[in-house]
Amino acid sequence: MMLSTKIFFCYILAFLLFDGLLHCHARYYYRFIVKEAPYTRLCSTKNILTVNGEFPGPTIRLYAGETITVDVYNKAKDNITIHWHGVKMPRYPWTDGPEYITQCPIQPGSKFTQKLILTTEEGTIWWHAHSEWSRATVYGAIIAYPKPGTSYPYPKPHAEVPIILGEWWKQDITAVYEGFLATGGDPNVSDAFTINGQPGDLYPCSKPDTFRLNVDHGKTYLLRMVNAALNDILFFGISGHQITVVGADGSYTKPLTRDFVVIGSGNTLDVLFHANQKPGKYYMAARAYSTAPPVPFDNTTTTAIVQYNGNYSSSSSPSLLYLPNYNDINASFNFSASVRSLASEEYPISVPLHVTTQIISTVSVNTFPCGFNETCLGTNRTRFSASMNNISFLLPSIDILQAYYGHLKGVFGDSFPKFPPFIFNFTAQYLPMILEIPKVGTEVYFLDYNSTVELVLQGTNLVSGIDHPMHLHGYSFYVVGLGLGNFDPKKDPLQYNLIDPPFLNTVTVPKNGWAAIRFQANNPGVWYMHCHLERHLTWGMDMVFIVKDGHRPEDRLLPPPPDMPPC
């Protein structure tokens, strides 16, 4: 990416004078070249898909409320799309990015100019590929700074540091994906987790390249955290230090100080780290939170090193830290249930109090019978699948947005159920196997413009209960309720938080529990909702909302750009 001379010197001046936190006018144009590049990790080298040869990819910086364009050139051998995760894209889903939902993929040798339209987003969000499993290495941060003349609702940190958590496979990710599809079983687990692309000290051949954060005693650092892992929710902490959450998913939160955080796949956190301990070396670390005993997962720990500047005597090894056990449901649930919106006079919220559309949807892992002459590695020699309200989503061959806008028939149906088609004890320990088999379809749910929606996502124990980080494109929503067990429509709404619920774009439905979210359907278009664990998305735990146009011209879907990729 090339900066203009003026902007380049502005960034240099910002770094020299204000530790990089004086932000020059945001760049309006980025150039993303998707291409393969060789990277060495865990003692071996392989080609991975990158943007501009970088892993993680480049950070996009802009001000809240701005619009920028990104020219995406596909110089790779396979199709690609790029999604701007957490950007609401008002009335303009055309460049939102999920393949066969809002666009057909960008084919090798082609280019697509994507527009990013920010509104209320402020803080850390991110971007990633949204085509098969290419987001394993194609991702980066988006930083939306406060508008000029405004500041953070907390003391200004001395510096900011992106902390992007990811996964690394020794095997080519396309081979992992294709093998996973072929067997119908669980995918091969990753060989390492990463912090800013590096596995860290505890892995072979990794110690010299471990990410290091040098800090001055007494200063405060803003960690802009992204969980870009494909298939894992993660615990994260820094040994000897507490950290304070002040933002989540591009929205400010009440300060929440903890020894560790839990960050779902797809989520972002803004975290203040105070360098207030005895000068020395300390580990920051992340490892999986996984609650389904039969499901294989990566049980390794990635580390980076926080090192205080100055002359002092220190042991040669950083101090280790405590993180909860991988299956500590209470630790995860208590953290998630403690996050609150700032909900101040300067940063007000607007929770829908009168609901016009109520939807309850199960989120389940399912199975299909093994086909004739197939070898299937799912439970009891089945093929794994997944569903919402017992429908396993099937991607069409032409994108749903194009079909909706062009009134094309036969691409999708409009029969996504408003309530679960089968009512049973969703979280019972033993459930009839007949309930495991879902229907297959490409069903959407239409929402009237400006309707107020409550969606309750109910986890089930079909096949195996597990947490599900559910992401909605085009919107942030208020998480008004979280609970364990079966949702009780009479009792549980009495305990909703309608005062300061967090305003997120990805909510983790707890294992064998539920989450209730509310939003106002004021963004017309086609918007994807899916589990952000990639294996569940691939299996069919997804659906689509189509928000109808309003009556005024400013409440209607904008026309497509001229260079939409062809199908």
C-alpha cells in the first residue's frame, strides 16, 4: 500500500510527537492484492494466501462515520471475497463480502472495488476473507478512531497495539478444508495458535520470532484485540497484570477489569493494559475455550512477551500466567454476562423496548446418514451437519442479493421458520437420534423496514452441545439476555437487561444455553447470520435476513456498483 507524501509525513509526525496516537486525516483509498506468499512457522515453510504479502494483513485506519474504498485484486489461483466484519454498510450490502450471499466471488485475475461505509462504529473491528476457509490467513484489523475534535471516553493511552489471535496449520488450509468435506467428520485441528502471526515460545522453531511488546513502566497501552481463529473461542491474559475492557465490536463499554478475557471467534475487544508491575518480562497468552468433550480441538497455548524497558535484573524466562481450564463454562459465561454498554449521556444507547417481530431459533449440530459407498467420520459413521431451526443452509449458485434485487425466481425460499419446528427439551442429556437429521434449504426471513426484532438463539444438545459465536452482518444488536438451559419465554424476559446491554455484532450462545438479542431493522438489504466457527458455518449453521425497503428514498437499498463480480 502506498501513502501520499502528505499523509506519509503526517504519520511520521504523529509517531514522533504523540506515540502514534495523533491521527492524521483518514486514508480514503486502500489497495488489497490477494496473492500467495511463503511463510515459515513450526519448522516448515508453505505458501499461504495473503493481502499484499502480509500476515496478518494490513490494518485499515479511518475515523468514525467515514467512507473509504478498497480495490481488491485477486492475484491468487482461487476465488476470493473480503468481508468488513462489523461495518454496517447502510443500504449498501453490495460490498459486504460473503460469497453467494451478497456477491459472487472475485475470480482469479479480476478486481472488485469495495466501499466501506462506517456510521456508529468506533473502536476496533476487522476484515477477513469470506470464501471457503481462506480467512485462515487473510485477515486484519480495522481501527475506527473518534471523530476529529472528540476523544476516547477513557484516559488517552500512550500507544495502541493490535493483538490479532489466529490459528496455524502445517498443512495447506485448502487440503484441510477439502479433507473435512470429503470425510463428513471434524476437520484436522490447527497445529498452533498465533499472536500477530507468531506461535510463540512454547512451540518448536518459534522462540526467536515471538511477538514482543516493549513497554515503559507507568504507561497505559490500548490493545486492539481480534479473534481471527477459524474454529475456537479463546481465553487471553497477561501474567502478573489485570486488563480492562473498554470496548467490544466497535462500541464502547463500561470499564471491566479482569485477570483474563474471553473472546469469541469473530469478536473484537478494546483492552487497556497498565504497565504497573515490577519491571521484567511477562507472558501474554491465549488458549482455547472448548466445551464439547468429543470434539477435537487445539489444546496448545500461544504466547507473546511483554518486556519493560530500562535496566533491571530479571530472570531469563517470562513469568507464566493462569488461564481457566479449557472447559470452564462458568469462567466464560461470567465474563460475557459482565460486559455492559457505556450507555452514558455522551454515548447513549437505544434498546428497542417494544418488539414487533419475535423469532426463536435453535442452533444445532446435526448429522446426515452416510451415502452409499461413502466413508463417513461423523458420529456413528454419519456426516456432520449443522442448522438453525432445523434447516441446514445450502449456498446457492448465484448470490441472494442479486436474485432479490433482480427479482430472480428459484434462488431462495422465504420459509425460514419463526419458531423451532420441533419443540423438545433442547438441552437434555439424551435426545432421540431422529431429531439429529435436519432439512436442507436456502431459506430467508423477510423483515419489514423499521420493525423491531427480538431473536432468541437457543443452543441444543443434539449430537453435542457447544458454544456458538453467532454473527449478524449489517447490524450491531443489543444482547439483552444470556442464560444456561432452555429459554423460558415467560420468566427469562423478566430478567432482561434493557438499561445497558452490550452492543455487539457477534454473540456467543453458551453451551446448552441461549442468547436474546434485539435490533431495529433499519438497514435495508440482504444480511447474513451465521456461526463464526468455520466448521459450523460450512455444515449449515447460517441463514439470511432480507430487510425490505422503507417508503422514503433514503430508506431504500442503493443500486449495485458497476463492477460486481459475475457468477
